[in-house]
Amino acid sequence: MNKLKQAWEAYHPVVHLLMVGTVFVMLTQCMSLPFLAIYLSETTTLSPAYIGVIVGAGPLAGTIGGFVGGVLSDLFGRRKLMILSMLMMAVAFSCFVIFSHPIALLVISLLLGLAASFYGTVSKVMMGDLTPEDKRFRVFSNRYLAINLGVAIGPVLGAFLGIAGSGTAFMLTAISYVCFAAVLAFACKKYGIVDKPEQRGTGNTEKPSLSNMWQVLSRDVVLLIFVFGGILLVTVHGQMSVTLSQYLRENIAEGVPLFGVMMSVNGLTVLLLQIPLTRLVERFSLFSRIAGGAVLMAVGEVGFAFSASWTWFIIAMIVFTLGEILIVPAEYAQIDQISPANMRGTYYGAQSISNLGSFLGPWAGGMVLSAYGGPVMFLVMAGLALVSLIFYRLGQRLHEKKQRGSGAVVEAAS
């Protein structure tokens, strides 16, 4: 009981609520969204190509939406934007059931992508606002675990209930977002979370103007370097599921079942090792965690290149996933470390631009796969993972130099 009490008191109640809510909404969302292409092919007469455009439009909109959401959260507040984004997602999921016109479906997908990116960015920012700096890496790790828990349970539960990919699943997802938005609004009111800078953990800092925010962003070389490094790492991660599945299907006996097993191993590794691995690496610097993660991802890619049996592919996937576990929360904590308190949302939003790699990975990986084959493609991706460390190291050194310069100015002034 004492451990449970300590765990509860370690974080703000709203942070706990966001964790539980993340599992809940991801669970219901994974009964519907992964099956969107199948649902549209069964309920409309759209061509596979146009269905692909609809499905891909959401993530593409989200690449920009995360940045826009972060800026808006700094200008107008976290609470309102987060609740609004959840209601927007509820509308989008329900509209997939109501509408069948191609243009309407495309607009709905864009709306969902924007709303989801708003929510993803702003929820991270609110967690950061409500958590002491020394605990934020663990919070981001727990959030990553919560997402994977929902992803692991959702499709299985949907299949067991017989509603996966059905209109019922889409409506259930919409209802879950409305319920979560209502509970979050009540909790924010109860615990005094309002959209004022001084009550968002930022002291007496003024809200920045839009022009001031742009000036700070455009001049922050450290942020730009970290974002570029992030794009490279997301490119490596983003190509993994798409091009790996194609390679296995064409070159390995029973490749499609193997791919399914590897995806399950990926999720299971996260669920089992996320917490102990996070505790283990907390004593190391953020750069060391990112470096370790990038090296493990590179080793995993090399493993994919030279594996010829199920056993070695699965081992390579475990190694790759360990790298993923280290990198995801460390990247968020790295951006948090360099962001001004009154522009945390904007900086988190800028970091979400690295999701461009989710598009570049399958595209570039597919080109290399077609031209040179799987082993070369995997080795190129391993190289990109290692090259990203040049940018993270450079960004870290510039940030440390900037901090020393600021310290010297403060000392001289005093």
C-alpha cells in the first residue's frame, strides 16, 4: 500500500489521468483506425489508390499539425486545446461511419490527423508542465508504455468482441474520446488547471507573441539540429514496418507470418522491458541514452540485413526495440531541456516535425529496396541511425556552450 501511495503522490493527479486516458483511448482507437483501409474497401467503391490517399492524409497533416498545436497551446492554453482536439477526434471517427463521399472522407482524415497531432503534442506539454524536471523522462517513458499497452490490447480485444474495423468500433472510439474529454475537463477544474501562464508551471512568465515566438524558433540552432537528428531516427524507425514487411514477403519462407510475429515481439518487448530499462538508464545523460538507443537500432538493422531464419530476425527485432525504448522518451526530455518555459508547447510542436521521417522512411527505404535489395537498404538505415548522433552531439555541445554563456552573463550582472 505504501508503494502505491508513493507512486500516486510522485505525480500530479492530472498526469495520472492522462496516463490512464491514453491507454483507454488508444485501446478503442486500435479497434478501428488500423482497419480503416479495410473498412473503406468494404463500405465504399473507392479504388485502393484513393483509399491509400485517404489513410495517408491524416499522418501527413499531423506532421505540420503538431507544430501548429504547440504554438496554439502557448498562445491560448493547454486545457482548452486538448479538450477541443479530443472532441474533434470524436467527430472525425463518427463521420467515417456517416459519410462515404470521397472528398468528405479525405477531409475527415485530414481533420483526424490534425486533431490527433494537437492532442499528442499538448498532452506531452501538459505532463511536462505538471511534472518536476527530474521526473519528466520517467513520465515520458510511462506515456510511451501507456500507448503501447493500448496498441497491444486494442486489436486483440476488438477481434475477440467481433467489432474490429466495423462501424461499431469507430463509434465506440468516438464515444471514448467524448468521455475522456469530459473527465479531463472535470479534473482540470477540480485541481485548478486553467489556461494562465502562472498556473501552468511557468512562474510569472508572460505569454509570448506570435512574432516573438517565430524569432526565438528561427534563431535556436540547437532546436533545429535536434529536429534534424530526430528526422533521421524517425526515418529509420518509419521504414521498418513498411519495407521490412515487403522484404520478408518476397525473400523469406513464411515471411508474412514472421512479420506478424515480429510486430508482436516489438510490442511485447516494450511492455515487458520499458519500465526496468528506463530505471536502469536514468543515471546516464540524455545524449548517452539517445546514443545507446541509436546504436541498438543500427545493430538491429544490421541484424535484419544478415538474418536468414526466424530466430535471428526475432533477435534483431528485440535489439531494435530496445533502441526504440531508449530513444523515444529521451528525445522528448531533450527538447524539454532546451525549451523556454513559456514556449514549451511551441518547442514540443517543433520536435513533432521529426515525424516527417515516417513519410521519408517508407519512401526512401522503398527506393533503395527496389534498386539494391533488402540487405543494402537495412545497412543504409543503420548508417542513418549512427549519422543522427553527429547532430545530437553537436546540439548538446552548442546547448552547453549557450548555458555557460548565459551563466557568465548572469554572474557578471550580479
